[in-house]
Amino acid sequence: MIFAVMALPMLGGVGLAVDFGNILSARNKAQVAADAAALQAGGVARDLIRSGDGSAASVAAAIAEGERRGRLLFDANAAQLGLTDYEATVKVTRSGQTLSSRASFKVHRATYLAPLFGMDSFEASDASISSVVLPTYSEVYVAVDVSQSMGIAATTDEMNRLFYARVKLKNGKSEQTSCVFGCHAKENSDHTETYSDVAAREGIRLRIDVLRDATVDLVETARRESHSDPLYRIGLFAMGMSANYSTGALITLHDLSGDFDSLAAAARKITLGPSKGNPYSDSYQNETVAQLNQRLTAAGDGTSPEQPKKYVIIITDGVRDVQKGSGCVQTGNRCVSALEQASCSAMKAKGITVGVLYTTYLPPRPFIETDWYAVQVVNTGVAAKVAPALKSCASLGWYYEASQADAIDAALQRMFAQTRAEPMLTQ
């Protein structure tokens, strides 16, 4: 009698568990389909907007097509997973440069034994949400330090090689360069070649060679990212000296342009600035950064070519080296200091993002206590001030340090990557 009384609720309980498991399984399958649909819808809409003409009609058509393909993918995944009796909607909305796609679903499952408890069916619903930031129209201004200190060898091993390399003399003989820093000039009238000539002859990469290659890579990355849409325009500049060697001059290597063939050709010509013998006193960072700031107007929101976001990327070792009396007092006839902040602050006040790639000095090898680096940069305390000054110049999250060749290239690529974003699930 007790079993007869308990059999019905026991059977109903087992059935309820089975029915509940079925609806959970259906919900999980639908969630997988919704995740894929949300990503698909946003990605398709983004790509079509990028390839369109920017008109309202073009954007609306791109969004509608993204929604259609998102729903098709939901249905395809549902069929593959054996999901039936469901409802699904895919909706893409745009706010500024952000696309949000929402794939909502509702699944139904008829029950078997749960009707004993008055439940004829179970229902579950949820949604997946994806967001993607449309690549914005951007102007990127790259300022490369071409001062003679960029003539340092690119690695510690190459420093040693250059130190012991032989430089040719006019009498047909040769002598050891003994060069550890700024190996660029004809050190005396007896030489028939510069130390940078020696480096080229011996296959020794200098810091300027690394910066040249990294800048070319940046241009090629912009080419790939732009596709057929002119998303990026780039300007290339050298932080150099005026024609009379008396002050700094921002030298235009290439005006702002989306012609990547021409930009790459200009980047390949990056080389050390002119040398007029020792002392060189040719690192006018304050002056050249100020001149770049004067060229720039306020940044836009990136929604159109007429309102581009603006980025300044400064590639430098951060050591200002000018003639004595030009803003600071140091030993001998040279003035060495870290970068001042006024121009960096002025650019950021215009809404411009400032990126700084600090090409840190590798300790010169062999290290010589009387060498310029030791006397003018280390002993004066300037070396300890350089990194903090450059970090303060950069916008938050846009400061990188690198010394070796591969690290410099990678840092510049990471910095450029921050100008774009990829789709991701947000819920």
C-alpha cells in the first residue's frame, strides 16, 4: 500500500529530473550557436562597413547583412547540434565606432512525466553579446631620432665587433676603431671611411638600422590593416639638425599620406643625421618635439577621414645633447639633459595620443670610464632621468622600452596595434 502511494510521486520526480536535463542540454546547445552568431554578425557588419562608402545607406545595409548571416550561422549550428523547437533573433546596433551584436534565443522542450505536476513543457532563454570597435580613421606621425648616438651598435656582441674592427687610413694601413658609442664620423683626417662605413663593411647592425627596419614594418602593417579603405595616413619625420648645425630641425621624410609604397620607400632611406666632427651636440629632442606639436591640430573621434584620431610615435634614446648654454649647464662644451614635458603636454591637451618607444642604451662594451656616455650621461645623473621623462611624455599605456633589435620592432608593432581593436564576447 505504501509503495502504491509513493510510486506516482517517485515516478514523477524521476521524470522531472529527466525533463529538466533535456532543457539544460538544449539551452547549452543554443548558447554555443548564439556565441558563434553574435561574433559572426559583428564581424560581417564591421568588414562590410569598412569596404562601403561610409553613407548611412551603406552602413544600414552592412548591419542588415551582418544580422542575416549571424542568423544563418545560428541555424546551421543548431542543425548540427540537433537542436529543434527554438526561436532566435540576431540584432546589430552601432554607437559611434562600436558595433554591438546580440544573439537571443528561446528553446522549448515538451515534458514526458512532468505533466504529473502540471508542467507540459520547459522553456529556457538567454543571449550572447559581442562588441567590436570599427577601425577608426587615423593619422600617425612617426618621429625618429637620427642623432649620432643612434650610431651605437645594435647588440652587445656587435659593440665588441665594432670596437675591435679596423678602419682604413689614407696611407693604406688600418687601425682599430676603439669605438663604443656614436660610431659615425671620420674621427680624424687620416681616415678614409667613417665608422658607420666600417660597420656596413663588416655587417655590423647599428641602432639606426634597426629603427629603419622597424619603421618600414610599421608602414607595411598599416598597409595590411587599411585594405581598400584608407584608414591610416602616416607622416615620417627625422629629429635632426638645421642646415647650419646650430639648432634642432624636424626634417620631413614624407608628408602625411596613405601612399604606402611611397612611405615605405621613404622609410628605407632613414639614416643617421649629418656629422660635423666631435663634439657632435646634435640631439635636439626638445626643439624637434616642439616643432612637431606646432604642426598638429586637435584630434577628432576617428569616425571619418575629416575627423581622424591622431597618434604621435616618438622613437628616441631620450638623451638631449646640444651645445652648452642651450637650456642647461653640463661639463665641457656640451649640454646633456632629459626630455622636457611642455610639448608632450600640449599635444595630449589636443586629444593626441603620444606614444614613446625608448630605445634604451645597452651598456657600451667595452665600457670605458672616460667615454662620453660615462662622463656626460651616467656621471651627471642624466641617465637616471631619461626613462621617467619619456614615460611622463607618453599617454597612459603608450610607453615602451626596448634595446635589442627584435624587441624594438616588436614594441613598435604592439604600439601600432593599440590603434585598432578586435571583436570579443562581452557576455
